Amino acid sequence: EAVNQTNKSDDSITTTTAPNSAVNDNSTKTVKVGKVTIKSASKKKNAKKANIKIKKVEGATKYKIQISKTKKFKKVLVKKTVKTVSAKVSSKKIKNAKKLFVRVKAIKVVSGKTYEGKWSKTKRITIKK
């Protein structure tokens, strides 16, 4: 049985193996997942697609993207997981929106276990005419 603990001061997750588990050593492994920075986020006025560009996080295998009409993400319109730093996210729900916000987090897979970083700062999607 592995116990996950999140340390609030940094972006690391510590996994501790319980002494009575199948693994004999009492090891502690720290996996750091960096915080994502959004370079740009834009969409055309009546388009269903939004273009999101993010800064690459070292060691990240995937990125989780969320789009919402509110800055606090009370209702998420679109959820998508991508493997690249440049992504096109499409949905009918974002077609006629006047204000949209995006946030991203990095995902790292280490020996079959998934570790997620913290959400990026919320960025408003620029709507082009």
C-alpha cells in the first residue's frame, strides 16, 4: 500500500511504501512535476476551436487543459489531455462565448503511476475578430 502526501510548499509528491507491503525496503520517492506557463491562448469570434500554446515542462508526458467561462472555473466547459505544447481544443460550447479562461497542468507518468502538477495561472483567451 502506497500513501500519497502532497507538500504545499513545492510541487512535489512524496510516495512512501508501507513496511508491511510486498516491497521489503521502506523507501521514499519524490516526484517533482513543474508548474505550467501558458504562452498564448486565442480563438476566432465564431470558431469552435481555441489555440493554446504552453511552455514545455521538463519531464512532463502530458498536459491537462480546462476551459471555462468563469475565472474561478465553477463550470468547466472543455477538458482535454494533450501530449504536445501546442494544442487546438474544439467544442460547440465555446463557439459564441464572449469571455473564456484557460488553465493547464502538467502530468508525469513514472513506472505506471501518474503524478500531476499544480494548475497554471488562469489566462483569458483572446477572442479575435
